[in-house]
Amino acid sequence: MTLFANKEVYQTLETCSVKTSIYEFKMNEIVRTFQNEASRLSLLEQFNQMSFRNFVTEFYENTKEYCKKTDQWKQMQEQPWFHYARLVRNCFSHNNRFNFNKMTRNARASGSPTSSHTSTGECLLPPD
């Protein structure tokens, strides 16, 4: 995306293509889209948002995998931020919406104040 953010490379890209064994994608098609300022800004913003969502999701998953491999999974689950991080990860991974399910309600029932409340005590979960 950095390449397409730089308008000076458009002329060079007009003649480039990417080939696979079954398809050839001509870069001039994407250059035309990026030459429209509104489209360019929208696509760059969408890419930035996608990158952030991917970072959050992968960071959580990699930390989870590491903790499981090093026998620290239980300690991770006991952290005050764990349920919040899990909810944010799930939100980014599933339609950008918070889904409150049985596991979420079990976290609230466990009595951990940080699993369902903000630091000021405000409840994050819908009522039963």
C-alpha cells in the first residue's frame, strides 16, 4: 500500500503486471482506481483498518499459543485484562461486533470484576 500512496510511481506501474499460472493481473487497473483521490483515500483507510484488526487478532492468538506451549495459559487467563482482550479479539475476528455468549456470561459469574466491568465499576455486559 505504501507503493500506491506514492503518486510518483503510477506511470511506472501502468506497464506492470503480476502473473500466476492461471491469471495475469495488470497493474494499470489498480492505478486507475488510485488516481481517483476519493477512492485512493478510501482504499488506504480500509487497508489501515484491516492491518490494525489483523495486528490485534494475531497478537492475541500468538500470545495465547506461546502461553499454551510454555504452560502459562492458566496464568494468562487469570490476568485482569484477559477477558477484555479476548472480547476485543473476537470482535475484530467476527464482523466487528461484540458477541456475548455463554463463555462471556461464565466470566461474569466467576466474580472477576475486570472480566465484565470497567476500572470504575461500570458493567460492560448486557443484563441477564
